[in-house]
Amino acid sequence: MNKITIIGGGNIGLSLANGLVKSNYCSSAEITITRRNLSSLTLEKEKGYVVSDSNSEAVIGAEFIVLAILPQQIKKVMDELTPVLTPSQTIISVVSGVSCQDIKDVLGQDKIVVRAMPNTAIAIGQSMTCIATDNAPEEKVEEVSVIFESVGSVVVINEDLMTSATALCACGIAFFLRSIRAASQGGVEIGFHAHDALKMAIQTAKGAADLLLQMQSHPESEIDKVTSPKGCTIAGLNEMEHNGFSSAFIKGIKLSAKKAGGLYND
């Protein structure tokens, strides 16, 4: 009996599968991955994963079913799964903008549904995944958390915060990448070659993040350690703030959250 079926062998689905095996959560033989074109899963088949082009057959006997598909595919896939799903199976949806209730309205109100929103760092096992549900049993939420902890960190949130989580975690990847790019460009301005400046900016950003994670400290306490009276660090920080650095970052996150929630339309 297969432990997990992943509907959709795209980037997120494959990254999750590889993370589960790498972390020894389960073996590749306990994971089924589906895709309409099986030739795209040749490598996965060689690694020992079960591959299938039939969603309805793939979910039979699975304990967890991960919907790792595009929003426009969700209705068709759910219609395929409805006749074969059982109330004991846990549905994990990583489909953006689709609520637990939306899924239960099609699959049945007796189904256990948990939403998960990883970001693109799932590809290297460093995702920040937010998990939410409407009324799934606590033990099921914990089991889903363990699954996604194999590919990064997990925070359980209220479902009405999922669009906000999209802005902070999913869109946030791009925001932090842009800040690293800006730092590297600043490095070129002050004399470094572009490749050296980028390497220095990346490692400095990684070090800053790891400091907070490992020391369990607040950003301001670490900032205080590198700022001295009339020093170059505080001068640079204040210049950035005078030009709206923090304000621009916050406004960007807020606007992304509104866009994710469909409050703004172009």
C-alpha cells in the first residue's frame, strides 16, 4: 500500500517527494507520482517511485493525497477522485487560492482536507510552509506538519491568513532575492567585481538569517551588535531608512497580500 500519492509531478510535487525520501520519512516505493505524460517521470521511475497517468487509480490505498496542481486543473482532478476517495484519507492541497471548503464542496464534507503553502525554496529543502485547515483533527494537522518539515520549516496558521502568508513567504522569496541583488550592485559601486560582490552579498544574507535562526534572537538585537556611535553601519542604516527602505518593504508585502486576495484587479 502506497503511503503518499502526489497528484502533479511538477516542481513542488517532485521537490516534496525527493525531500520525503531524503529525510527518511518514507521510501520512494511508498510514493506515487502522477502526470499525464509519463515520459516526464522517467528519472523518478528509475529512482524507485511509483508513477502513474491515472489519478483515480493512484489514490487508491494512499494515506495522504497531495494535490500539487494548478488552480485551473483542480475541478477536473477532483471530479476524477470523488468516486474513489474514502473519509480515512487525508487530502493535502497546495493549490493557491482554493479553500478547504471549496475542496470539500466537491469531494464531500466528510473528507479531511489540509492546505499547505510551500515556497520555491522547497527545491533545496528550505521551504517556509504555512499550513491551515478548517476543522481537520489536530493529529492530522500534526502529521501534515511532519511531512512538510522534511523540506523546511512549518508554521500552522488560520486559513484566513493564507493570502497573507503568500505575500510574506511565497512572494517574499522574490523580495529577499531583490535585496541581495541590490546589495551586490552596491558592492560593485564601491569597487568589487560583480561575481565577488554577489557571492559576498549572498553569504552575508545567509549569515544574517542563520544568526537569527540559531541564536533565536530579534533582528534589532543583532543590529545593535554591529552599530557603534558615529559608525559606518548606523550611517548606512539611517541613509536607507531616510530613503524609505523599511517602508517600501512593508508596503510591498501589503500590496502583494491584497493582490493575492483578489482585492486589486488590473
